Amino acid sequence: MKWLAIAGAMSLASSVSALAAPQNFPSSAGPLTVETFATGFVRPWALAFLSGGRLLVTERPGRMRIVAKDGRLSPPIAGLPKIYAYDQVGLADVVLDRAFDTNHTIYFCFTEPAGRGGEVAMARARLDDEGGPRLEDVKIIFQQQGPVSTGLNLGCRIAQAQDGSLFLTLGDHYFPRKEAQNLANHIGKIVRVWPDGAVPPDNPFVGRDGAKPEIWSYGHRNPQGLIFHPQTGKLWEHEHGPQGGDEVNLIEKGLNYGWPVIGYGIDYNGTKIHESTHKDGMEQPLRHWTPSIAPSGMAFYEGDLFPAWRGNLFIGSLERKMLLRIEVSGETLGSEERLLRGFPDRIRDVRQGPDGALWLVTDSSAGRVLRVVPGK
């Protein structure tokens, strides 16, 4: 298999397809232009950057595709395991292994059928696109234990650490939310495993009776953003609250982030959920939002197209259909700017591309992959 080096700015910039007219929006750094790179997706969830200006994109109903540098979509990639797709759950995040250029390994998160619902799983596979794209040597390296999902609060974001270990977010599945405080299962947790599925011996609950050894942190509701800070190496996460109380958290080993005991939202019927907003032994978020923005996707910006925004945090919004920019100083979140106001689609994923642009995935039955660049 011949793999090209990652394309630079000219390769990606020249490949933007004229599938839809660009849209222009104001910002503090000047005009922004949102270009459509590719269309034809059904509920796309995540993207990853391949060589030669290509993308790897997942679709929630259970498809994965390669997008060529001219925006054309491949047929669905063969070799995926059976996927339980219902309501909010199905095929979700995908990331490339740190040594992808040599081992062609990817990791993806999905719900596999179990009982009357689905269980969150993470798999490893080798991506082969000779003679038609397919996955080879597929192996499930993590399977959630605990109540099954019936379609809500999936989590399912993946981040790979410098040491190669994999962190995966797991939501509370909505109804069994109290299980987020129960270390005997994986509901409402962030877990950490090696690429072969083995448990790292320095995980915080290894050897503790009644606790799953994969758990890294707990007390989470629906974490849909997970990323390592490119300078500090710290793990950042965001998650959905119910009616209000969306959070950004700095994730530390073995800590309890409070759901559903503490929080800043209320239930969808207007009733109280939490004991309070603070409790000893439970962590406070770096920031929380009420009303909810329904955050999804997360990227620290380090590119050259927007030099004034280097070091800023970008988060997509499903509820508000916008892109949120937050200034960051160390572990403190500063002022925020709400970009792309009036945008028509829910934003599901946010990534910085190798070209320095911000790349977005929209959550709809006519989903798109978008590229945000400086306007004229």
C-alpha cells in the first residue's frame, strides 16, 4: 500500500469542491468564509485527516467513508462490525493511531447490539484502501459493562495520549444516570486502555474491589469533547448537562466530576436533579453554560490562518448552531466569542486541519464537511 505524506495548505485549499456557495460571517479576526468541502452524508459524526488531502468520515447510522481531495465520497468502507444505530447512538468517533503512517491503524467508537439496546465499544482496525476501502484485522478492544443504551447520552469521544494509551468517554445513557457514581460499571465514565485493550497498571482503580480497572474518572453525563492540550498535555473534556449545566472540565486521574449529585442544570420537566452545585470530593467545571449550548467537538487552535486565535479553544454547538471560540490562559478560560451566528446546521465535530483551517461536520440527514477560512 502506498501512502502519501500529509498534504499541506495548498493541497487542501485547492481541493474544495464548489458543491455549495460559500457563506460569510463576521468575527473579531475579520470576515470568515465557510466553504463546503463535501456533501452527501447522513448524520456524520467525526472526521480524521488522511494523506493526500483526503478525509475519513463516520456516519452515525453505521457507515464510514473516505473523502477524496475533490470532495467525492467513497462507497461505505467494508469490514465494520455490526452496529446498533437508534436515536442518538450508532457509529461515532474515529481517530488515527499516532503511528498511522506506518501501521495504518485507526480506532473508532460505536454501539454494538446488546439485549434491547446497545453497549458502547471501541475497536481497532487497519485501514486498507487498495481495491476499494475496507477495514482489516478488526478487534474490539473495549466493551462497556453496565446498563445498555436505548438511544441517549452516548459519549463516545476518543483521545490518544503521547504514551499511546486511549481515553474514551462514556455517557450515562440518560435513564440509569445514578450509575455515573458507581465504580462497578462503566456508565458515565472516562476509561483508559492500551491499544490492544489491556488495562494500564497505573490506572487509578486497578486492584480496588468493586471498581472497574479501566476507569480513569467518573461522574460524567454525556461527554462529547475530549482532547489533549497541545502544549501542556493535560486532558480537557466537555459534556452536556440536562436543561443547563453544560461543562468544560480538566480531567485528572481518579477524580469525581459530580454527575448527577452536583451540577448547574435542571431536569427536562423542570424538576430538580442535583443535591447542590458543590460538594466535597467532587470537581467543579472550568466553565458551565445555562441555557445549554449542547457542546460537541473540540479543538485547540495552533494554525497560521488565524494567528490572533492561536491557543484558543473551539467548541461546536448542536443546540445553538454556532462555533464557540474561548480564550485560554493556562487552565483558565477567558472571554468567549460566538461565531457563525445564523448558521443553519448543528455542528457535530470541530478539528484543526493540516492546512490551518477549522474543519466542521454538520449533524443532519444532509450532512456536510465544512472548511472555515479567513474571508476577503
